[in-house]
Amino acid sequence: MLHVVRYDRQPEPRSAAIAADMAGWLTNEGYAIFSTVVVNAAGQSMTIDVYHRDGPDPYALYHPAFPPGGLRATLYLLPDAHAMDDLLQRAQQMVAILMASAAKRPA
């Protein structure tokens, strides 16, 4: 199930609606793909999508689940470009570390 997180860590009252149809919700709210980043590590890859719109919470960042590392599919709602840049950098690092760690585990 999709996890929805606000940058300010406050509860997101729309979480159930967003989780039920993330793509539809993003479209209905005016978000469009702003950037797609592919993280490659240890022979694996994951795509992180960044969406943008005009209005409140102008950026949304989505990363899919990575079960070997315990990472849930998550959509972050972000207040500005600085928060988006910061979270994108941290997400890339976290995903790469999880991929490398999962690759080192015995099968």
C-alpha cells in the first residue's frame, strides 16, 4: 500500500484517496512529471519520479517499494524546490544503500 508523507510530517487527510489512485489523484490535482531519476546500484535500478504543479505543495516525489530493503512505496508532498532537492538527494542515497546492502545478503 502506498504511504503518503507530508514534508511537515502532519497527517495527510487525503491519504486514502491518494493511495487508492495515485496517478489519477496527481492528474486531478494538476501535477505533471517534472523529473525522473534512475538510481543504479549493485546491478539493480529504481526510478524516482518528481511531479510539479502550481499551487500548494507544488512538488511530489514518488519512489516505489523495495521489499529487500524494507522500503515502502511512498509519495512525499513537498512545499518548495529546496525541500524537493533535499529529499531527492536523500532518497537517491537511501535507495542506493539499500540496493547495495540487499545485494550483499546471502540468497
